[in-house]
Amino acid sequence: MADDSTPSPIAPPALGKILQCFSGSFVAGTMAMLAYRIMLSIAANFAARPVLSDNPAVANISAAVRTLVVGMAALGAGVFGLAALGIFLLGVQLLFQRLTGRPSTLPE
């Protein structure tokens, strides 16, 4: 017997998948904005409190650690921002496929 509840492979994408893309994009974008704001506050905190040491090794190590900390926060913001953009564009593509009646290329 054929199961009629499963969609055919040429059916347009389901509305649930489109909503998942847009909600996932919103979550990733929110995380990107939070990581960006944390990066800004960390950088402002480091700028407000300079290292007070006459030892050049201490100054060099503290500058390297501060750069790494700010860089890691910036990397997190960038990764989540690009993920949000990609997921949003996937949702737009699926929405376009649904409106035009084209088949979905995503596996069910």
C-alpha cells in the first residue's frame, strides 16, 4: 500500500522548514549581536585599565592576551553573524521555491 501522508520528492518546501530557517536566523543574529556587544565592552574595559608595569615582558604578554580575548569575541560575533545571514538566505530561497512551486532540493 502506498502511504499518502509522505510528500512527493517534487513538492515545494514545507512551511515549517521555512519558519525554522527564519527563527534560526533570528537566534543566530541575536547571539551575534550579544557577542559583538560583549566584545565592545571588553575592549572598552581593556582601554580604560592599561597595564601598569615597567617590565617589557609583562607588557608584551598582557597585550597579547588582551588581543586574543578581544579577537575571540570578535570571531564569535563574526561566525554567528555569517551563520545568521546564511540561514536567512536559505529561508528566502525556500520561500521563493514555495511561492513559485519549484521542487525543494533539501532532503526530508
